[in-house]
Amino acid sequence: MRVAEILAAGEAMERALALLEGGDVVAIPTETVYGLAADATNGVGVARIFEVKGRPRFNPLIAHVADLAMAERIALFDPVSKRLAQTFWPGPLTLVLPQRPGNGIHPLVTAGLDTIALRMPKGFGGQLIARLGRPLAAPSANSSGRISATTAEAVVADLGSKIKLVIDGGATSVGLESTIVKIEGGKLRLLRPGGIAAEEIEAAAGVKLSRGAAGIEAPGMLASHYAPGAAVRVNAAKVAKGEALLAFGPRRAGGWQGAAALRNLSETGDLREAASNLFAHMQDLDRSGAKTIAVEPIPSDGLGEAINDRLSRAAAPRDKID
Ligand code: TXA
Ligand code: MG
């Protein structure tokens, strides 16, 4: 059953702002593909993106900005990245850059990485971000495993029963996703070919792009990018003295009183709240200095599947990490 309201871009602003302020998602047109957007500083909103898409994993998301000033509050630009932004923004180029510490971006957006993917979209999305005053996290507006939507009708057909608002900006002009370039130490790497040709980027940057053999880097899938310093023990029924405890729900594992530190993903057992807390709580417990983080059992339905996926990657033996 369809519940999504479809509004033309010209009449959608106030409704979109109200939903985003309330921690909900909105499908927005961009020049590449439609995006499923949430306030990138709001963990519940960002968790809702994963829930709606049915993503089995917390892949990192692109944060969309309204202008270069907003981008520079979020990430650290070197001269090359600044030149690329000035040349191609707004437009279908995503830059992966080091995060500026304390930027307020929810860690679920970046899957706990210390880099962030940024892009400034054309059209209604840019105006919406400027009015909100905060960046929007947005993957393509399609269910996991389906192709990206380039019309409002395609978004409604796929996600119309799960979201409240689809903003219709007509067919997207680019029609495929943005080109993703990672800037590391003045070097450029093409992570995903897309709406801007690699040659154009090389011409503007004055340097060649290197290409990863795998084409697309999906760092959310690599345990090594996420594994905390402490060892991780999942499905813990008992807590050993001195372990840190990542709890879930109202009931505690045996021996919890001896835990060196404790964080609860959700007191009430709400998986969406748990997803939004996952990366921040893991980081807190890691900082406690405990050698092991014991994790209480977490159900694997709904967002629990993605939570358990991330936890089992964090718990994977470190010598098996690629
Ligand atoms: O055109 C687009 O880029 C569209 C519109 C909505 O902006 N968005 C889009 O998002 O295609 P999504 O989530 O489908 O793809 C984002 C890609 C993923 O492959 C993800 O792994 C990569 O960006 N990514 C995000 N953050 C990253 C990071 N810190 N390092 C490397 N790759 C990153
Ligand atoms: Mg996608």
C-alpha cells in the first residue's frame, strides 16, 4: 500500500524540512539519481535510511552539502580537493576526504571511518540543505540490490509503502551516480566511475587518477576499517571481570557488575535506536582501555541483521582481515 505523498519540488520545502527535523527520511531529486535523504547529524534519521533500503550492511553514505563553506566545516581540503570542488560543484563529483574532528556528522554516516564522502548536488537538494542548515546523508533511493531510481515514479514504485514523501523534480539529468574520487596525501584514486569522466577530473586536478583493481571500494565491508583496538566477543551470555560491555535491551548478561565500562545500544530493545548508537558506543568502549568488548546477543531481524554484520566483522580474527 502506497503511503508516500508526491510533491513537486516547488511546493515540497516546508513538508520536507518538517520530516527531516523530526528524524525522518525524504526522497529527493538530484542531478544524478534520486536520493533517500536524512539529516546527517541525526542518528535516528540515518538509521532509518538503512531500514528503508533494507541494506544488509552499514555501507558509508555520501554527505550532501549546500556550499563549500559547509563542506569545509565537515572535511579537511587540500589545494587539489579544493580545486576539484570549485571546478565541479555543484555536480556529480563526490570527494572522499579526511573528516574534520568534531564535525557533528553521525558516525553511522561514515560507518565509523575517519574519512567522509562529500558532494554538492544541483537543484532542489541544494536548496533544501541550505534551508536545513545541515548536511543530508543520502544513498540512492532504491531498495538494496535494485537499480537506482531516476524518476519520482520509480522511487514510489520501490519505496512508496515505506516513506512519507517523494519530491518530484522530474527525470534526473545525469541518470547515473556521481564519480567518487578519494584524495589521500595529494594523490587521487577513482573509487567509482560516474557522472563526470575521469579525464575531466585529471585535467582539472593536473594529476592522473589511480584506479583500484576492484573498482568500487566499499570500506563498510572491510573489517580492518572498522575493527576497534579491543577484541570483540559477540553473543556474550556472561561478562568476565574487566571486560567492557556493549549491552542491548532491559536485561543484563551475567557478571555485568564487574564490567570495566558499559554502554547500552537501546534500553528498550529498539533496533533503530541501537543502529544509530552502534559506532559511537563501540568507540566509547574502545576508549575505556578494556582489552575485550563483550556484546550481548542482538536479534537479527530488521536492522539487527546489519548491526550483527558490523559486529561480527569487528569480532573477526585480526590476522584474517584483508
Ligand atoms: O550520485 C550519487 O552519488 C548518489 C546521489 C543520491 O547523491 N548517491 C549514491 O550513494 O550513489 P550510494 O550510497 O549508493 O553510494 C555511495 C558510495 C558507496 O559505494 C560507498 O561505499 C562510497 O560511496 N563511500 C561513502 N563513503 C566513503 C568513504 N568514506 N570512503 C570510501 N567510499 C565511500
Ligand atoms: Mg546505490
